[in-house]
Amino acid sequence: MIQQDMTAAVRQDFGKGATHRLRQSGYAPAILYGKKTEPMALAMETKTLTRELLRLHGHNAVVNLDIEGEKGNKQHHVLIKDIQTDPITDAVLHVDFFEIDLDKEIILEVPVNYIGTAKGVDMGGILNILAHTVKVKGMPLAIPDDITVDVTPLELTSHGITCGDLAIPDNVTLEEELERVCVSVVAPSKTIEEEEAEAEVLEAAEAEEGAETAEGQAEAEEPAASPEE
């Protein structure tokens, strides 16, 4: 797993006004909490925070957080639990950090990275990805950044690649049903235009058949002509 060093400062001022002034001065508010950690309000330099978090986006990472002004000078090992960003500038507005113990197992969702071109796709099939992430359990630093899957052998008639087929490191445990399908190749479905055209042909055929049936019934019900006297 990726590790990243960051620094923060203890935040003393609170409220909307204080938060606005903090952001105006180039800092973003953050909070640190955990199962055994009392919530702590922090301030972090916005440009550095935004640059580092963008680099870590989409990855599991342990942030080694040094907090200025904290008693005891302790380094905190944290996970990024939530990020709020500006919808226009993408600058970080707020971050939630969750403290973990590097000596205790945790469960995380790990991205699955699919590589290669499946044989079935070359034959006209469509790659159907059903699992973009899988849950694994292990020591934080032992959990892989991602799991790579080569889809090249997949054919159109195969049952796909399941969780049980994934290459998981020996020191972590897969927390998924082994039969769960991660990826497969499926036959291309009909387009909307093709389905609509087929429906129109079917409706026309049914209408023609109905007209013929009605005409036959009318002829059967027509009274026979009386013989001349």
C-alpha cells in the first residue's frame, strides 16, 4: 500500500466565519478521528493538500500525519475517509481522516485492474465488468494497491473470471464469495432500433392475421341464399 507523509496544525477557531477566514488564508479544514481517537480539528495547506490527494485519488493509501501543536509529538497513521472539493476549481475544501493501527488487520476495498483484450471481444463479444473492487482483509501495509487481472483468455462461451480466480497475496484474505463473477464476455445485445423494427414487423403480422381471421368469420356467418321457388 502507498504511504504518504503530510503535516497539519491543530485548529482552534470554529464556526462559519472562522472557516471562511481559514480558506481565505490558503488553508483547508480537516478532522481526525478513530475508534480510539478523540476527534481533532485540523488545518492543512490547501495547495499541498490538493496536489497530494489528487495523486492518491483512486488508490488505498496510509497517510503518515504529523500534527504541529499537538502534545506528545505523535505521528498518526490515517486513511482518507472523505474529501470535499470545490466543484469549479477542484480545490480541497475539507478532509476526514480515520486513524488506524498498523499492527491490526483492517478490511478495505481494493480496485481491480483489468488488462488485455479478451478473445471473446475479438469475436464480437462485449467485456462485462461486474466487480470494479473487491474486499480484502489484512495488515494495512500488506494490502495491495490494486489487483491485476488479465482478461485475454476469456472467450464468449466461458463462465468468466470469479473472485476465486484472483491472484491474492498470501498475507491477505479475500472477503468475497469465491463464486462471484468479476468479469465475463457476453454476446452483444440487440440495439434499440433493431428491437423496435422487430416489434413493428410483429405488430403488422398480428394485425394482418387478425384481419384475415375476422374476414373468415364474416364469410362463415353470412346466411346462405334461399332457393328460388
